[in-house]
Amino acid sequence: MDIKQNSTALLIVDVQNDFIPGGALEVKDGDQIIPMINAIQKKFSHVIVTQDFHPANHGSFASQYDGKSPGEFVVLGGLDQILWPDHCVQGTFGAEFHKDLDQSNWEVIFQKGKNPEVDSYSGFFDNARKGDTGLNAYLKAKGIDTVFVCGLALDYCVKFTALDAKSLGFETFLIEDATRAVNLSPSDGKDAIEEMRKSGIQICTYKEFL
């Protein structure tokens, strides 16, 4: 694949210990994407990373509500919110990037999910689109017009990061095999890819970078 180096960025979404098998919110086979991401990074001049980074009292955690369990819903920030296990809590091992993920090419890390009153799937905005991480302004200041998105998890943070990138005017690609889905419902990952495709996001694969 021919990449316009100066105007193209790789966005690596949330490849953190809590989303890897054995983590608090593990994504099946999430560790299998790490070698692919490490190889893909070498093709890009701009490698930008997001990090889920919650306070311990985050309102998306089931532990914050009496009698509630992960998978149930509440209203948070004016939005229906699915409840999760405590994950990616600031200062914990679970919030750290996986040790096998090559960080040597990284340009900048954008943290998200720090406001306990609203969840943040996208690397650009919180779910209410009231909090801005600064990623959009950063990319545009760098002259970036095209982004490739990979990481965890396909049906949540990867999907919403890609959809926001597209809505903000970036030519957007999903690296389909360099991501994995939570799949609370078995078809969630496939449905996420189809939603992105319909929005104009282009789907590519790791093999195209080889």
C-alpha cells in the first residue's frame, strides 16, 4: 500500500492490558493484533495513540451502583450507558500499554475517559461530544488528511474513533484484521464493520502493508 507519509497518520486505539486476554475487560484474541500493529507502524511517519484512562469512580463502572452488574444500563451524561467492569483505571497495570507493543515510533498519546460523568469511546470526543481530546486539532495542525485506524476494541472505541475521523473530514481506513471486537452480541464486530463501510470508511487489511 502506498502511503502519503507527510499527510497520513496511523491511529492505534487502546492496546492496553485490561483489553488483552486476562485483563478486566478482555477482548478475545486481542493480543494477536500486536505483532501486526508493530509491523504496520514502521510504514508511517505519524503514529498517534489513544489511551483509555479512567478515574476509579468512573460512572461507566458497574461497581459504582448498588445492585448493578456489567452489561446493565444506566443514564450517564444524559445518554444510555452500558456498564462495564472497572478497567483502565489511572495508575493501574490495566491502564498501561501491553509490554509487547512497540512504542518507539509514537508521536503523541491522547488520553480519554477521564471525566467520570461521561464515557469516551472515540479518541476525538466523549460520548456526549462535549469534551474534546485535542486529537482533531493536532492532526489538522500537522497537515494530516488521511488516517488508518487499528486497535481495541472494534465494536466500541475503534469504531467510534473511525466514525468521528470520517465525520471530521479525514479520509479514513479501518485495518480490519488489526483489531478485535468485544462482541457482547456475536455479530457486533461484523455490524461495526458494515456501519463503518456505509459511512464511507474504507476497509483494508494488514497484508496490504506487506
